[in-house]
Amino acid sequence: MTALSLNNLDISYGETQITHGISLDIAEGESFALVGESGSGKSTVLKAIAGLAPQWTGSITAFGQPRTHGIDQHFARHCQMVFQDPYGSLHPRKTIDAILSEPLAIHGIGNQNGRVEDMLVAVGLDRKFRFRYPHQLSGGQRQRVAIARALMLEPKLLLLDEPTSALDVSVQAEILNLLKRLRREQNLTFLMVTHNLPVVSFLCDRLAVMRHGRIVEIADVADLKRGALQETYSRELMDISVAHAG
């Protein structure tokens, strides 16, 4: 089954068009990456899917359900987003318990106590964190909470916007391993935005390279690992990533 389908997606902010004719089909259970330099439009695609950039034309469909413009509670049950910055994405004056319970309350889902405790365990956090505040947690712990919040409604599709880039290098691997395990255990589909090609190699099956709001190439991660991307711009991105890794 197709988990996510984008067809001829043009996204604008006011008079400025950001993306041009974005078309993608992502299979259920697949992990797919959008890569490209800053300003290529990749994060804007995630925001449109999540309902945070409502000025778009074309179509967005998740598990056969078309997305409307703006806030769509039914769509939210299938699709949730994890933001880049775990410091900015969690309400500073709410406990972890309140942050995780909020989606359940909005959607009228019961057994909040049990679900919160189970999800803390699922993302590798001790139950003692439940009544702490975000400032009492490390960056990696906050991102685990952000992942837990995204999973509270049991969605099948996660949108990941540079989920490790704001974290210390030592913590990045822990979060990537957590995401890989959760994907396997919960049969999740990922659409991830990143500029970090080693992360793509570790976590993803396919990738689309974006430049100036357009997709210039779609490839298997096996091609990335072999250095066999076709487009000149894609190969330049690979070279930059290798240089940074070195």
C-alpha cells in the first residue's frame, strides 16, 4: 500500500512559490529522505503535509486519505511530525506528562495514564521523567519526548525534520538507533528531511534530491552508498558530505 502520495505539489508563502511540481510515492513501511541544501524547499514539503503551510496546490494523500488544507484531525491520526529543535518544540511550562497527554485529550482517547507510561518506556525513558519539565531534561531526552508525543496517537507515518541536527554528536546515534527500532517494532513509515547523507545511509531506503524547490533525482540508498547518484548536483552533495565527515 502507498503510505504517502504527493502529486504536483506547489507550495507558496504569500507571493513566493517555494516548491514546483513535487511528486512522490512512498510505500508503507518505507523510510524515505528528502535531501538538499538549506533553502531547497525540503522542510516546506513536510510543513505542507503536516498542515503548517496551508497555501498549496496539487494533492497530498496518506493511506488513501486526501489531506485538506489547514488543520485536519483525521489526518493527524495517521501522520505526525517530529521537529528539529527539541528545545523549542516542547512547551517549557508543561510537564512531560501534560505534553504527552495533550494529543490524547484532543482526540478523546482514554487510558491516558497507561498510554503515557507505555510510551515513555518505548522511547527509552524511565517513568521518573513523567512529571519533570523540559528544562530538567537533556537535549537527547527532550527529543525522545518529542518522538513519544508524535507517537501517542499511534500514527503510521512520521515526518522527521532534521531530527538529530540540534543534538550533540554523541547523542545523535542514540536517537537514530531509537528511530530505527521504533520503525521496525511499529511498522512505521518515515519521511525525513536532512542534509546529512550518512544519516540517510543508516536510516533510509530511498532518497529524493531537491534543489531550488524541485526534485532533481530519486534514487535507492544502495546507489548513494556506491557513490552512483546520477545528477551532477547530487554528486556534489555527496562530495560535500564526505568532506564534512572527514
